[in-house]
Amino acid sequence: VHIHDVLRAVDFMLTNDSLSGPVNIVAPGCVRNDEFTQVAGNVLGRPTFLAVPYWIMSIMLGEQAILVAEGQCVIPKRLSALGFRFAFSDIESALRDLLQK
């Protein structure tokens, strides 16, 4: 999730009286690590032909390696249901805005 959207979501929650309780501030699209790596490489103009093998991630991260490798699909259901719209709804537009000069 882009920092701009995080700040907008917090403002949205603070000014929306019908919203209470926990809210997921996550980007609306699910992205796996391999997709993130490929998009980041494209945005930065860098090759992405080598990936970190899962067994190395497993040694470094233990059980958490699955979250890095496979991702976790969390959807901003409550924000979307109340009409919040993300300025950066996909990984490519967010990375382009954050990483390009």
C-alpha cells in the first residue's frame, strides 16, 4: 500500500462516524513476491532473473518464509464498502510513484 493511500485511509477513518473497530489498511490487490520482484525490476529498469530460493528464505525467516514467498491476500473490505478509493490501486502505479525520480 502506498504511503499516500495510508494517510488518506487514516483521514477517511477519522472523519467517518459509521466506522469503528479494526480496519485493514492494505492495497486492494494481492501480490505474490515473484510478481512484486518482477514489477519492481521493470520499474527500476533492473533485471530480475535470479530469485532467492525458498529454502534460503526458510533458513532466514523460519515459518514466516511462506508469507514472504506466497504472500497473504488481505482485502480492504470495510474501507471499500464505505466508498474509500485508492489512488494507487495496483503495485505498478505505487512503485512507479515511489521509486521513479
